[in-house]
Amino acid sequence: MYVVEGSRGLGVGTALLKAVQDFAKGCGVAKLRLTTTVDNVFAQRVYEKAGWKQTNEYLLYEYTTSDL
């Protein structure tokens, strides 16, 4: 999910999160997960304001195969 810069701060992200949460609940989904970069503080604030909690349950691993 991504909100273009010109639409940020208008409640678009919050509305998208609510729609995803409602859809998941209606489908019987027990848990949703989000990822964002460490420096994306704006998105983190949106998630936290919407009631999402940061977790340390998983670690992210990457392997780079080239210098590109």
C-alpha cells in the first residue's frame, strides 16, 4: 500500500487501513502485518494512530547478489 506524496495527510492512508482491516475481519483473518522502512516515520505514525502495534516477532533478512 502506498499513498502518493500529494495525497498524504488527507486521511487516505487511514481510510485504506480501515478498509483492509474491515475486509480482513469479514474474511475471518486473525492477523495482519505491515512493513515499512525504519526511516518512514510518517507511515509509522499513521499505523500507530490507527491502533497498529510495532512488534519484534520477525527479523528481516536480505541477500544482495550484485552491486547495482
